[in-house]
Amino acid sequence: QVQLVESGGGLVQPGESLRLSCVTSGFSLNYYAIAWFRQAPGKEREHISCISASGRFIDTANSVKGRFTISKVDEEKAVYLQMTSLAPEDTGVYYCAAIRANNNRCSTLPYTHWGQGTQVTVSA
């Protein structure tokens, strides 16, 4: 059974940092691309970053490029999103998602497995 569980969200002030975790089970990260999405209040779900099955290739949305970093530790079956210089527009529910993939391009894939999400609120 494929499972993804996010954690690490919370309330932070602008300019601060936060690290989100996605713990996976039921599949091997070596064969799946993993992505982080977010959905802000009143807006559509947005792809923000993803990492290839090999871990060698990463795509990041322009809205967070230079501030957010995705990584994974296969031994822990975990994926992380390190967020820095947070701003109010980063507020939303953050989801991790997975799809079995053979290529290294991950930003446009139709992700098939999703976590439940974790809330991130950036407010002064």
C-alpha cells in the first residue's frame, strides 16, 4: 500500500525558515519521482518542486526558486522541502506526491499518489 505522510508545517513569521517532511512507504523511491505541491487559499494547486527517481535532477517553480530546496534520503524513505525567506504568499496546504517514472523530467508528470497535506502559514 503506497503511503505518503507530510509533517513539519506550522505558523512562522515572514523571513523565517521551515522544513517539511514526507515519509513514504509501500514503494521504492529509486523508481518514483516525488514532488511538492501547494494550494493557497482561493487558488489552484501549484507544483513547486520535484526530484527525479535517481535524485540527480530537480525542477523548481520560479515562484520559489532560490528559496526552497527539495531533497530525499532513500535510506529513510523520506523527502524533504527546506523553505527559507518565507513570505505571506507562501501560505497554503503543502502536499507531497509520487509517480513511477522512467525519465528525469518531473514537473509535468500526472502524479498518482498523494499525501494528506500539511498547513503552512506565514504571517506577521
